[in-house]
Amino acid sequence: MTEIWNEVVRAGAAFPQEECLTVETAPLFFNSQSHCGVAVNSDSGKILGLYILHPNNVGRCSHISNASYAVSSSSRNMHIGEKLVKDCIKTAPSYGFRILQFNAVVKTNAPARHLYEKLGFKPLGTIEGGFRTDSGFYEDICPYYINLV
């Protein structure tokens, strides 16, 4: 899980994190989530992708969840991401979440945006310059949400 997560962090094009997880920090990070979903190849046992699910806010807004998805580069274009998002949508209500919101989908991440819209997520607009790339360029982000109940 750590290797796949760090691959996305190092790419610098989707996650807001800048620091990779370490042997020490990864268990703390993954265990602090409400839920971690993992896609595993049933033949080889190899992890193909994962997601983390957690509250997006606190108190009166704690029923809104947030999630992040990571698929290994060698497992892309196999619909693993779609399976992870669908599992997340199915799982989130069991933790009391009524809404799933993505705060920072990079506008140029066309595959993710297409998938979210295909699955019924609604775009909330555009935040200009909301994501700083590794090169220091600022890209727009597009928040999305879906009602789960």
C-alpha cells in the first residue's frame, strides 16, 4: 500500500501530499483512516490499488466523507480505480457518511473526472490555481460530491 501511495505522491500530479510515507509513518497514516479499501489480484496476491476514506470535516459536517484513490502504474487502464470508487460509495454509509466529497480533483486529470461524472458525482465548480505542481505551476481544481443516501 505504501509503495503505491508513494508512487502517486512522487508523481506530484494528483495528491496534495508532498512527503512520502515511511516504514514508520505509513501504519499511523493508514490506521488513522475510517477505512482503507484495497484491490488485490486474487491469483498473485499483489496489491493493485487502494483508497482511504475519512471525514471531510468535524461536528455538524462530519457526515461528509472524503477519499483518495491510488492505483499502481502497472495496474492502470484495468478499471481498478472504478472498482475502488464503487466500493467506497458502497462502504461509506456503514461509517455514517451521507455524502462523499472530493476537495481537490486536478482539472487536467481527465480520466478521474470522467469516472466521477460517469458514477454520478456532481461538480461544484472550479478553484483557479488550487493545486501546486512539482514544477511550481498552479493548476485548477474541481471539487465533486455525491449523495450516498
